[in-house]
Amino acid sequence: MIEIFGHSISPIQLYGQIALGLVNGAFYALLSLGLAVIFGMLNIVNFTHGAQYMMGAFVAWLLLNKLGIGYWWALVLAPVIVGATGVAIERLFLKHLYKLDHLYGLLLTFGVGLIIEGLFRNEFGASGLPYRIPAEIQAFGPVDLGFMRLPPYRVWVVVFSVAVCLATWFIIERTRLGAYLRAATENPTLVQAFGINVPRMITLTYGFGVGLAALGGVLAAPIYQVSPQMGSSIIIVVFAVVVIGGMGSILGSILTGFALGVIEGLTKVFYPEASNTVIFVIMAIVLLIKPAGLFGRTT
Amino acid sequence: MRIAPALALAAALGVTAGGAQAQITNNEIKIGILSDMSSLYTDLAGAGSVLAARMAVEDSGIAGRGFKVDFVSADHQNKADVGSNIARQWYDRDGVDLIVDVPNSAVALAVNTVTREKNKVFLVSGAATSALTGAQCSPNTIHWTYDTWVLANGTGNAIVKTGGDSWFFLTADYAFGHQLEADTEAVVVKQGGKMLGKVRHPLNTQDFSSFLLQAQASKAKIIGLANAGGDTVNSVKQAAEFGIVGKGQNLAGLLIFLTDVHGLGLPTAQGLIFTETFYWDANDQSRAFAKRFSERNKGIHPTMVHAGVYSSVIHYLKAVEALKADGDGAAVVRQMKATPTDDPLFGKGSVRADGRKIHPAYLYEVKKPSESTKPWDYYKLRATIPAEEAFRPLKDGGCALAN
């Protein structure tokens, strides 16, 4: 038995809680990755991200219940649909703000997020809607990890989000397209002079970041209730993750997402009352020691 | 300055016009519905509570007898400070005579104090803590619909008697959760059961898997959910995902509302046992009310909280009409206690000296999907707890008004 804060726990249970922490970390990583991409390329602190995550879950629900389109198609369609709304927001509002202080983008996206959440609450109520775990995944049965039996859907969430995170990192850091993007962030005028349509690239980047949020929403729908406030309860934590990882750092946000999921999970065992504050305590400490975040570059 | 004489004239006219009903403050009865309008308790209270209060006023026909009634509503955001500030502003500035509903026990306890200080009336439907008729009882407050003691006693008793004698609690970490846990623990221990542990989670938690795993490790036969709204829904949903029910452990939802069952869907919610004091499909009168209510509430059927708001406002209006006055809150509450209650939703009942409204409670079980024959057909009745046994005995509450 291991004892911390007067709370004893067997190693087997401890491993179980770490595994669960990784599942939550997968959501944090996916969402903070989208935020990091948007901040890195657009310099916009996208506070609509939580609402867009929620929209992803609702689109999945609507596809299933109104059109009979199941989970697997929703995994593709919801990010595209919600990403398209993101493109509209960028074209209509955000493009006017790039030259202004970060604060304007923050306030605008925060307001848009509140409006979207309010509209959904008005239409669908607050109790949430049920979305069943896809039968194909449920059929696998619990996955025996030796120390615990993890429901198959949770395993899927971790595997799938790790794959998406790595693919995103690869595209941005290792491909020609990613190189254009990074160059456009550094010096848009010069990149435009080479014949690359920078505004369109920025629009699509925002759409992509929003799509990542929606993808997180689809993944979350079978685990949590599909409810209008599901985004607002996670987004604050995700911002803390991004700040800890370093604003705009792709790899930083992925690693920090998973790590904080685990830390939060362990807090739920040893001192559950603090489980929704522990991340902010860590954020405060990191900001004191490394103001640019763990993986951030000081400029 | 020509304005001054005009103002004086207007004031004089105002006084003359008010003369007819000099005892009704500001010439109108003003009802404040303070609720959760934007978060986890919105569907079980929220806009539905505003509608229930309106329907009570319409059905009472009081407007036809020369009384003017007005409404105001606000969102307390589940914060006690926000709630008490709104209450203060309503009483001091906006001429509100009574506040109804107030889900969230922490907010309700705060409003309880403000109402007593201002000598107004507080009719609690949404909040659960039995402290409102216990140590913190007030001559200005009536706790209408249910409380933590009813839930603990109804559900706890029934479960221990059918063999669920070891418990682990998942408790919402605030006034309501603590009270519900304490009340249930007392019942379980009294019946010879034992407590194997508890974990207190923050309000509005998304992921319960960690807590559920701790509950599973305790090997308790019953995992008691001392939480409400979205927290309960996510607990039940994730317990199903982790296959906790069926491996010798069962969930006891201590506070489950109709809208929670609707949100979960019968495949996940089936078999849950819990206590409520009102169900829309109980009799012809409740069905008729539910039909009228849901038509004006996007199809959402009334929860017991909505029913309690309706019933309490009806009784309040009767008292004000009898007194022909609404200024002295304690006097109105005294009148409400002195008169037996009678309305279509809770039937005949009474209000006790400690401010506890008395009516029967019911033990319900959620139907299997195959048993449900129409929309919102979710509950089957397991037992009726008679009014005299449903609530905490007057002498046990520790309320000063009880003596």
C-alpha cells in the first residue's frame, strides 16, 4: 500500500487512476493542441474553443438522431461542419483583429462562445442528451491492462487522440505546408511575395483548429452527457494547460495535456476536493518559475 | 420649477389610488423567481419554475378579484453571494414580496437569511437541505417540495431493507451534498448497515470514472450518489460504461429528477430507485397539469420542483387574499401555516410550525425501455410513504420554532 495525505491506496489502484488520467489527458491534449495551432498561426486566443467542442458533440448527436448517421461518419463530418462555421467566424470577425492587441480577439471569441452556448441551451435545455457508445467498439469488451479493466471506448479515445496529435505535429513541423504556415506567421508579407495566399491559409488554419475542437467533442459525446455547458467546464482547464505548456507550442500542449490529466487523476484519489483547482495551482507555480511556459520560447 | 408641483400631485394621486388596497405594498404582489437559469439545474427548475409560478397565478384567478401580480426572475449562477445580492436588491429596491424556488442549498441558505432580515417570504422548492427546517429554520421560510431527510429516509430505508447494507458515497462537495450524505448515513447506520467510505467531488464535475473506481474498490454493495442534476447524470452514465452495476454493486440515486432520467435515456437509467414527492403521471389532475405545462415548456414535463413552485404560490396567494396584506412576511407565513393546503398537484396537506410542508412521498423505480409506452413515461411506483412518516419528526430537527 502507498500512503499519501493519510490516504492509502494499493499500487494496482494507483495504476488504474493513472490510466484514467491519461484518458482525460487525451481530451486536454486534443483541445489544447487546437488552441496552440490557432494561437501560433493567428495570434488569436480562441475562447470560442469550448463552444466549438460542444458543437462537435451536438453535431454528432444531430447527425445520429435527425439523419441516422452514426459515430464513424460523425467523426469525419462533425469537424468539417463545425470547422466551416469556424471559417465563417474568421472571415466575418477575426480577420479584422489581427493587427490589434490580443485582448480584442480574446473578448470577441469569448463573447461568441457565450452566444453559441446560450443558443444551444435555449434549444436543447441543460440536462444534456444521451449518445450511446458505438456498438463496434463496445463489442470488444473491457480491455484487460493487468491492473484494471478499462472500458474499450476509453482505450479508443487515447489511441485515436494520440494519433491525431502526432499527425498534427508532423504536418506543422515536418511538411512543406507546415513550413509555409510557420513562415507566414514570421513574415506574412514576404511569404505572400512568393505567391502564397496567406489570408486563405490563415482562414483554413483557424478552420482546422476549430475542427480539432469539434473532433474532441465527438469523442466526448459517448462518455459525457452532450450538454451545452460541457465546453465551458473544460475550456478553462484547457487554457491552463496551454499556458503551462507554453502558448503556441504544439508539442508542449500535447505533452502537458496528458501530464496534467494524470496529475488531476491522482488528485482525485488523494484529495478529491482539490481536483478542479490543482491544475491552476500548477499554472501559478509554472508562471512564477517559467513565465513563457514549460515549452514556450521567450521572445 | 414646474416639475415639483406635478410630482406632488402625482404622489397624492398615487396614494389615493392605493387607498383601495392600502395593505398590499406597491399595490401589487411581486413574485421573484430566483433559480439556476444557465447551468446544471436549469431543466429541473429554471424557466420551468417561472412558468409554474405564472400558471399558479393564472389558475388562482386572483387578478379577477382586484389583485395585481407581477413577476421578476434571475439567475443565481449557483453562487451564494450572487443569490443573496439579488435577493437584497429585489427586496430593497424592486418591491419583491416573496422569492420562490432557489435550487442549490448553499444559495437557498443565503436567501433564507436575507429574507428573514427583511421580513419577506421565502418558499423553497428547488433546494434540498433539511437545515432549512432544522437549525436554520426561519419564521419567513417554508420548505415546500422535498428535503434531504425525505430522500435519505425514503431511498435509504428501502435499499437497506432489500439487502443493500454496505454503502460508499459520491458526494457533491457543498452544503447540499454534505447534508444529504449525513442524513442518509444516519438512516443506513440506524438500519444496521455500514459505511465503507466516501469521496467528495467538486460541483459540476465532468469525469467521474476516478471516483467510481474508488467506489468499486471499496466493495460496497451500494454506491450512493449524494449529488444532483448533471453530476448525477454523468455518474450514472459512466457507472454504466465501467460496468459497475451488475458486478454485485448497485447505484442509489438519492436525488434524481424527471429531467435527469430524460437526459440519461431509459437504457442507461433503468432500475434506478429513488424518492420523489410528485410525478406527472400519478393521477388525472397531475396529467392535466403536465399537459398544459409541457405545451408551454418545449415539451419538457414538470419535475417535482416545478410542481412545488406551483403549489406553494397557490397557497401563498390564498394567504395574502385572506389577510388582504403582503407587507409583513412573517404574518403571511403564519397565515399559511394556519390554513390547510389543498391543490391539484400535492392534494391536501399542511405546513408545520418549523416551516416544513407535509405531504406523502413516493418511492419510484425507472422503467425498462420495454415498459415505457408513451413519451416521458419513465417511473413505476414501488411504495408510498404516508405524509406523517415522510418527513423528519418535528422534535428531531432542532428548530427553535418547533417549541
